Amino acid sequence: MAIQWFPGHMNKARNEIKEIMPQMDVIIEVLDARIPYSSENPMVSALREGKPVVKILNKADLADPVMTEQWMQYLEQESGVKAVAFGHDKAAEVYKINELCKKLAPHKVGIDKQLKAMIMGIPNVGKSTLINTLAGRIVAKTGNEPAVTKAQQRIKLDDGIMLYDTPGMLWPKVENENSGYRLAATGAIRDTAIDYEEVASYTAEYLLLAYPRLLQSRYKIDELPEQDWEFIEMAGKKRGCIRGGNQVDTHKMSEILINELRDAVIGRITMETPEMREREEVVVAQVRAQAEAKKAAKEEEKKQRRARARKNRR
Ligand code: G4P
């Protein structure tokens, strides 16, 4: 399953971020606490220029609290990184972000000084909601569909911080197929672009391993099966998802599973761990290296063909 992405948009965002980055003191990166790896945008680390980063694990009310704690510790191992988690009810705690920014750029704190922070995040991660909470008023549009375009804007916060919303649009990870499934399962990708049965099957496989008790209790299945498709069938029967010929309507059950995962009614679930990230990054690096080697070999072949053609013309 491929994530739709547009290199043109990506390049535009990259150039705009590159231009504005030298002025920034701190980066605020908004991640989805259920998928802190897959909701990263690779541009943040590539264009960061060693600047300190506050990583926000947003939607933590939907994520497994034990895993959120693990992720925060893992992310803070990187130098210059501080992590903080927020759920739906963030208004009372949002001051922590300002405090972290000031801690990370103390030379920009004081009378007549202004700390510049750029907030970055892939669509639907909750960036607009966070900006509005930080500003204490509605300055960014929120919505239930990933946004399409956004103009760059500056928001003056009360205590000497100027917040810059990311120009352009940041895409999620496109190289890792697992990330594609997790982004789809959690709702970061438009529903029109996903195959429910495929995503539900990936989700069921993971949940059977990582959260069997939550599945047992939500779908009232005492003995869980080993295979994801067996689980979808069993749960479908329990839920009365039956079509003609007494067959289980697997599509309907797949939709139910994904929607109940997104609403956290199965329980608070995190779809990836730091160990999974480490393992998958190795594979992604291999795939990238293979693609680069293939591209280089093609270029070389082209060069040689051109040289041969030149020689033949002489
Ligand atoms: P974006 O700018 O990054 O694209 O995201 P935005 O703020 O528009 O938020 C996307 C969705 O995520 C919104 O829901 C928003 O309410 C929800 N959201 C933001 N922060 C949190 C959080 O900490 N916890 C939970 N559970 N949800 C959060 P929506 O259904 O698209 O819209 P609405 O129902 O809020 O209107």
C-alpha cells in the first residue's frame, strides 16, 4: 500500500523551511503519541541544523501511557531534544512548552529579547489545535480531514516567544511500508486512499501480539486465534457482521476494528516501539542504499551509452 505524495510539494516545503531555519532558535515537532516514529517527517532532522527540538507526543490520551513514557526517554537520548506528552485536555499544561523552549535557548530569554520557535508536524497530528491552545485564541484552522494547503504564519505568544507555523506541508514517512499501515490505522492518511481490509489485517496482527488482553475484552473472545484473518472472522461473527450465505462481512468488521482503534475504545494503544523503530530504520537504510546504487548504475550506463554513440559518430 503506497502513500500518495507529491515530490513537488515536498521540495517546495523543503526550500521554504531551509530559508527560514537560520532565524529559528528552537523547533517544536508535533508527533502522534501512538506512532512517534511513523508520524515523524524526515525533513525535521535533516533541516534542523543542530537546533534544539521540543518533541510533543500529542494525542497521548489515545496512546498507551507506559509506551509514551518509554518513547519520551528514547527521544531524549538525542542531544538537544526534550520530549513532552499532551492529550486532548492540554490547556492547563501547555505552559510546559514555553518553559522547555526557554530552557533550550536561554540566551533568547529576557527583556527586549524574542525567542523564535518553528512548529512542525505532518497533517492531522494536532498541530493547529496545539497552536490555538498556545496562543489562547483561534489562529489556526482545525479539521477532521488532513489539510491540503497552509499559508505560513507568525503568532506572538505572551511571554517573548514568536511562534512560526511551518511553511508548506510536511509529509509523513513514505519509505517504510509499516509506517504507511500505521498512519492509515491511526487516521493520518485520507480514508479514500486506504484499503480497510489490508490495514485491519495489519492492525489485527500487531494487536494480537502486543495487546491480546484488550482484544479479548473488547471483542469478547476468550481464546484468541493466531492469525489476523481468523481474528477478523471471529470478531465479525461476534459483532453480527454477516452477509448473504452466512458469510462474515470482513470489510464491515475491518471498518469497525479501525474505527474502534482510532477512538481508543479498544483501549489506549501505541502502534510502534523504539525497538521497532531501530529495526525498521536499518531496513529503510538498506532499501535507500539499494535504490541509490540502482540509480547510480543507470546513470553510469547512460554515460557509457552516450560515450559509445559519440565514438561511433566520429
Ligand atoms: P493538524 O493541524 O495537525 O492537521 O491537526 P488538527 O489540529 O486539525 O487536529 C486533527 C484532529 O486531531 C482533530 O480532530 C483534533 O480535535 C484532534 N486532536 C488534536 N489534538 C488531540 C489530542 O491531544 N487528543 C485527541 N484525542 N485528539 C486530538 P477532528 O476529529 O479532525 O476534528 P474535531 O472533531 O476536533 O473538530
